[in-house]
Amino acid sequence: MTMIKKTPKQSTLQGIKSLFVGLKVTGRNFVMPQITTHYPRKEVSNLATYRGHVDLVPKEDDPMTSKCILCGQCAKACPSNCIELVIRKEEVEPPPDEEAQPDSGSKEEATAKSAPKKKKVKRILDAFMLNYNLCSLCGQCVQTCPVDSLEFSTNSYLAGFTREEFIFDLLERMRNKQKASSSG
Amino acid sequence: MNIPPELIHISIALAAIAAFIGLNGLVLVYLERKVAGFIQRRPGPYEVGPWGLLQPVADAVKLVGKQLVRPKVADPWLYWAAPLLSFTPIFLLFLVIPFGPTLTGMEFNYGLLLILAFTGLNVLALCLAGWSSANKYSLLGAARSVAQSIAYEIPLLLAVLAIAFQFGTLNLTEMVHQQGQWPWQWNIMFQPLAFVIYFLCAIAETNRAPFDLPEAESELTAGFHTEYSGMAFGLFFLAEYAYIIVVSCVAVVLFLGGWQGPGAPGFWWFLLKVYALILVIIWIRWTYPRVRFDQLLNINWKWLLPLALVNLLLTLIFVKI
Amino acid sequence: MLHYAHEQLQGDYYTRAFQAGAQEDTLIINMGPQHPSTHGVLRIILELHGEYILRAEPVLGYVHRMQEKMGEVKTYPQYLANMGRVDYLHALAWNWAYVRAVEQLLELEVPERAEYVRVITCELNRITSHLLWWGAYLLDLGAFTPIMYGFADRERAMDLLQIITGSRLTYCYYTFGGVTADLTPQFIDGTKDFCKYMRTRLPMYKDLVTDNMILRHRVDDIGIISVDMARRYGVTGPNLRGSGVEHDLRRNTPYSIYDRFDFEIPAYEECDALARYLVRMDEMEQSISIIEQAIQSLPEGPVMPPKMPKVIKPPKGEAYGEVEGARGVIGIHVISDGTATPYRIKLRAPSFSNLSLFAEVSKGILLADAVSILGSLDLVIPEIDR
Amino acid sequence: MKQSWVDQLNAAGVPKCTEVRKGVACFCLESQNLLDSVRKILELEYYLQDVSASDFQEGYLLTYHFAHFEEPGQAVFRVLISHEHPQVPSISSFYQGAIWHEQECTDFYGIEFTGHPDLKPLLLVPEENLCPLRKDARSKKSFLDIFPDCKLVEAPPPPESEENAGGQESPEEKASKKKGSGKSKVQKEDDETAQDSGQA
């Protein structure tokens, strides 16, 4: 246990001395190097750890599609409802010998496959809309995603003139990024 | 048509002084911000012009370009009169300051008296500004400035009086002549106490931190000039810096040997000393917190005034002997 | 031309109500909501006689966001993001208080490493909060330079916190059962360096400010908060410790793993603003010491419990999550009705209680002292208004 | 040992503790002996943490949290008051810090604190009477449901205090009969689960 201390008292002489000590401190700082980062000319070094808005993560084998399984957990978890999944339903003819279909490898699928001529409804992600105007960067979407299809971008240079500019289609963003990286 | 040469001399001097005040305002704004920046380990003005040199010019242009706004309930005459009243006496003050051996606007036997008399006008201006703005914060600032200026004028006068007795003259040029070239011949060696008193009072008179109570921004938002903007504010601002120069000039004349200096005496020595003093004032501003109002008056009445009296007495005894 | 109190004055509800009790020949003045020294949108109506305050009444609610209502419409995890916004200076303590309340409801066991991570980050956050207070307080007292030094050092701590939390101010880092991200070596090294660096900075602060005669005279013997007063108003945190009470939740009811660390609870008996000032300066030192100890003994392991419920649905009941924040005891009272949404969330904001005594403490003091006292209470307005 | 401070409270005359969790003791009070208990707890040098209200089917539940500067433990006072007559004595004469807390409760729920010095709105706009935290009938839950350890007992009808009791009470909530006399009593003493996860 610590003792309750008394505030130290100061004599007038000490006080006057303290004034000169203060001048000494500021004087020393006057000649010390500056610590400001001249922003547009230099950049701060820690941008890599910034957690900006979310981005979709592409599949390893197919960089043009995302890992997203369209479960909608992220949209549900979001406190400010800024995520919207645009899903298109498409009836696809089951290919005669689809074996290596990783995303639909469940048992029902297998039985459905065995049933003759059963049309299968496939849900396709058309767009993954993020309304960044509303986002509070809490990261709930990233945490709830069961397949880790979302990641934080380190994009700290976001500026725009209208609100519409901050409604992103993350799928498109991801594809553009992949294109840029593959071409460049 | 026979123009007296004295008049021409004064006219030229006034023009030069106007230029000097304006230029100095710019330089001091820049200097203050740069020094503040360096003390706080940031660059200060940086973007406008090389090393931000044009920043004060840009500020001045902005201030001049702004619309003059008067609060609806403010007194229309006094409100505009206040900044002018604050600014115009400055010309007179500079007129008698001996910048160099011959560089004086007007040789005047009562130079010191004139300076002290007209510095007092500033209080009136601040008081009017605070009163006429019809803002409660301004009013408080005005009340503070009156109390503060009047209080600090007394030890300041007493300190200066001691010097006047010592030199036996009120003529500033004469005073400089009585001091020698070398620092140990300067008056500060004989009157250190008077110098300290004068310096403290000068900071208080010019409302500089840590005695900037009339405009204490954390208490009174901006004190007496809360309602002023544009050039009206600009004049207050300029006047404040001009008064800093004036008090520094007087300090240099009274205590630091004026234009005298090792090597070649001249106005460069004078300017060098003035700016050194101003640097110290700026340095102090960016180091200390602000004192409280009652403490401010206590410092004056309980410390400075008795000290100044003692100093005066000692000087008198010394002079008499 | 000027309006005095006895004249009929146009004003809003609060001004009129305040004016009803005014004496003759006094000046009624609004300090705030836009005032340099109220740090945000706090408004205080003052009745002045000269520069002496006869009466003061804080008016709140300018940044009221109805946080408690938001708690009732959001699910438990969704509400987490709000916590960083209640007190943006010590956001992690609010994170922690809420997380603790929900963990009590869920009876979740927090992994040991996560506790260490929480302690380290929370103390780091406390230092940033105190640094900002220090600078802002000195700004109130008219010194401009300390805030720059304080900010420069605070930046370092915030850079560190950004490494793991990803944000700089309104953290949303703790989560039920643990923390969202593990510490990185970069963070650990950086924190060690920061602790060393801060130990060199604190003496400089002392030289520049703490020992300064002008500051001493500004803060000495003003704003006396006696222990009894603190009790009646519910003052906690450094303000209470400045009244000579060694009350600190980290020591009194050691939550998390605070009982494993060796640290002092600084307390000063003078009850004035200087005592509160010194408490905070000492606390920074103690926080550094806690961080160093925690980093030294940081165990390996996961930062999240092995199995987490998919949906957070605490059983019926209530819980009170208490944490020692930079401003005092943060308490979050959660009543759960067994659904995924809290039934009622009550946020106990320390600043709210700390400010409530201002009316009493400011009677008969100077205007300049009022600014000094307000600063010494270390208020965060969004926390008061919630 | 944990019990000691609870006993101390009991000994000082605070009505019997009704529910003890880890470090927390709840006292369910009736609104007329609230002031008495608050005075006693002030004498025991407890400080006020907060005052909050919440809306239940049975009425408004006022929760007062107290804690001690030196000793561990939190004392909780609960007072249940009816929806029709949301009145409760103000504790601000003992704890001045409660002034704002009570004003806040008035803001959020429209509860009237008798004896409060100035019940004007604190956080919300003064021009409107919003009471944003009141719940609608659908989302209201029962107090008993959430705090199963407590049970409401029919208070013996105090003969005179019942200007609010019988007459206009609507049968809509089963709670009304309990709150009719303005109070709930909670009986069962039970150790709820130890909840301090921080406990090592």
C-alpha cells in the first residue's frame, strides 16, 4: 500500500529558479530537430497498419471471384447497415460430370445431381455494396465472416466530393485490383 | 513659400516610421510564429513563399480584404474609434526614439516623457473597444486591461524615473550618449533591478503572455477584441506589436546603451538589441502559463511597487552622493 | 447597450431559468457551448459579480446521442462500436467495461494472454488520455507549448495502438472473450521503446510545467473537493485520489490481472487542483511501469477463447461492468432479457459525476479559477452527454 | 467475509439484503423507506455510483448503485414504481450527485422525483417531453422474468398510501396488482452464479 502523499511546496526562490529552468527547457527544444512530418512531401510510416474500409479477398485459385459464400452474416452484423449483397439467382444446367465443384459439394447436392435433369439454382454475387458513408470501422463484418472473405484495406487516401463516391462495389474493386496487379 | 526644415524632417520621419511599423509588424508576426514553431519542434509558417516568408504578407492581405463587421448593438462611433486610437499614437512614440546617433525623428528634450504619456493612450483604446463591442467578454477584458495598465504604469514610471534621475535628463539621445560602447558600460550594470522591473512592467503593459489577461483566450475567448475582425482587429494586432517594439526600444535606450556597441556604433546595434529583447519576450510567451488576475495585481502592488520605490530611493542616494 | 441580469433578457430555456434566480447588478454570462476552455460543447451559465462567480450552472446535452437507446436496438456485438465513441480519449476502457459486463453475463473465460494484451493497451491508452489532458489543461492556463509536447508523445502511443487496433482514436478492439488481434513483435518492441522514451519525457514535463511557479500559483488551493463532497457527488478516479482517497478499482477490486502487477496508487491529500494534477502525472509513470511488467511477463497463447458462441445471447440477468478509466470508474449496467439485444444499458460516465459538483465548487471563485478547475476535472463532454 | 459488509448494511438498518452476487448485494426497497436506507448508507460512507431506471411490465425499476471507497462490494438499491404514478422520493438531499442522475431519469422516462430541487430536462430538449427510453407494450418484459431470483410479493396493503392503488388500475398487466401498492418485494436469497470473470 502506498502512502498518501503531500503536494510538494515551493519556496519563492525555488519558484524563481523554476522560471529559468522552464526557459532552459524550451530553449533546448528550440534547437532540437523538428518532429513534424511534412505531409505531402513525406509520408508517415505506419500506414500499413491502418484498418480502413473492408475489401473482398479473392480466391487463391481464381483471383476474379471472391471467397464470399453469400451468407450475409456481415450485412447482419453491421451496426450501421452499410453492407448490401446483390445476389443474382441463376438456374444452371448441371454439367454431366461435375465432380470438382468445390462450392457445392454437399450431400444434398450429390443426391440432386443423381436425380435426372434437376435444374440447380445457383446464387451468384453480382455486387458487394459497401456504403462507406455510414461505416464506423468497427470491424464486425470481418470478425463474423465465416470464410475470411473480408479484410481491412489500408486505403487511407480516400477523398471525394459527393456521397455517392463512397458507395463502393467491393467486388468490382477487387477485380480491378486483381487486373491491375496481373497486368502490371 | 518657405517650409521649415523641421517640418520636412518630421514628415519624412513619419513616413519612415509608418514603413517601419508595417514592416516590423510583418517581421514580428513571422518571427513569433517561427520561434513558437521551433520551440514546439515544428516548422512554423512553411508553405507560403520560401520558408514561409510570405505568410505574414498573406495574412495581412487577408485581414485587409475582409469585410468590416460591427455587431448590431455595438456603439457605431466608439467601436471604430477604438482601433484607430490604439494605433495612431504609435507614430508619436517612434518619433523621439534615437535609432542611431543622428537617426531620430525629432530631437526632443522630453522624449521619455512623451513616450510614457502616449503609451497610456492604449489603455483608453482597449477600454473603449471592450465597452463599445457590447459583448460581456469584451467588457471583462476591458476592465482587466484598465486595472492592469494603470497598476503596472506606476512601477514602470518609478523605474524609469530612477534612470532619469541618474542621467539627469529626459532626452533619450542624451541618455545613450552617457552610456559607453562596451556592455559593462551600459546602464543595466548599474541598474539591474530597475531593468527587471521595467521589463516585467513592459510585458504587462503590452499585454504579452504571461500577463496577457485582457485577451486571455481561455477565459475571455479573446477579451477586448472578441468582436473585432478584419482590419479593425489588424490594427489592434499591429499596435500590439508596435508597442512591443517601443518598449524594447526604450529598454535598449535606457539600459542597453542604445546604438552604442563594440566596434562601430550605429543603428544596427540598436536593432540587434531590440530584436534580442523581443526574442526574449517571445520566448517567455511560449514557455509560461498565464498568471491569474489577482496574482497579476499582487505581483505589482506587493513586489514591483515596493522594489521600484527602493530602487528609486537607492538611486537618489547614489546620485546625491 | 449591455444586458445585465436584472433586465429582461431574451434567452433560451436555461438562460431564462437561470436568470430567475439572479441578483441585482450581476452579470450573467454564457461560457460555452463555443468556448475555448470547455473543450467541446459544454455550456456553463455563470452569474458574475465582477470576476467572482456567484453561481454556476452547467448545461449539458449538446452532444447527446442517446447512447443508451442505441444499446436497446442493437445487438451486443453491434453496440461495441459505440463504446469507443463515448469517451474518445480512453476508448479502450469503455470497450473493456462493456466487454466485461457482457462477459459476466455470458460467463466467458478470457484467455490469459488476452488479459495481458488488454492491460497493456488499456494502460497505453490511459497514458495518451492523460497526455492530452495535460496539454489541454495547460492550454487552459495559458501555456501553449506543453500541448505540442504532449501531442508529440501521444502520437507515438497512438501509432503503437494503431499497429494492433488499426485505428487511432475510437478503438473497437476488445471483443467478448478476448481481443480481436494479437500483439505483433513490432508493437512489443515499439512499446518497450516508448516506455523508455516516456521515462525521459516525464522529468522534462516536470521541469517545464510541474515545477513552474506560475502554474503552482494557478492550481494551488483552488477547487477544493473534500472526501465528503466526493462521496456525495460520486467523484472517482484521479479527482478522488487528489482528495486523498486511495480508491482505484485496479487495486480495490482487482479486475482482470491487475493484482499481478506491482504499482502504486498515487494519492495526494490536498484536495485541490494541484493534487489532481500531480496524481495524473504520477499515474502516467505507474502506467508505464504496469506496461513494462506486463510485457515482461506476457504469456503465450490464444487471445480468444477456444469456443465462442456463434450468436451472443446472454442469459437473463444483469451485470455491472466496472473499469478504472482515465477519468474514474466507468460502469456499464447491462440488463439482459435473453435475446440478442440488451434490454437496458446504463452507462455510468465518470465525467458526469465529476462535473456535477462544479456548481458547488465554483461558488465565490474567480472566473480564471473556474477554467482551471474545469480543466483539472478532466472532462470529456461526449462522455457526459452520452 | 464477503458477507461482512452486507451484514454491516443490514445491521445499520438497511432492509434485508435480498440477493447477493459476487461482490454485489441487491436491496429491494419500497419507495417510502428508500430515503431512510439512503441516509443509512451515506452514514456508512458509501458513495453514489449512479441512478438509473428501466422500464418493465411491472413498472419502472429504479436502480441505485453505491460503492465504498475503501472496501470492496457494491450495494444496489432497487425500487419498483408504478407506471401510472411514477413518483419516487429524491435522494438528492443526501447525495447531491443524484440531482443530475435523477434529472436524466426524468428525461428518459418521465419519472417524478419528489423533493428534487430542479427537475428540468438535463440532456434532452426542454421544449418537448420525449421520454425516449419508455418501452412500448410489446417490447416490455417482465421484471420477474429477468430476475427470477426475485419474487414480487403482495405487499400488505398499507391502508393510507393507496390513493393510487385500487381505482383506476387497468387489468392489462398482471404486474399492476403488485405495483398497485407501488412496490415489489423480493424475497429469495440466492447466490447467483459467480460472474466475475476477472476473478483469477
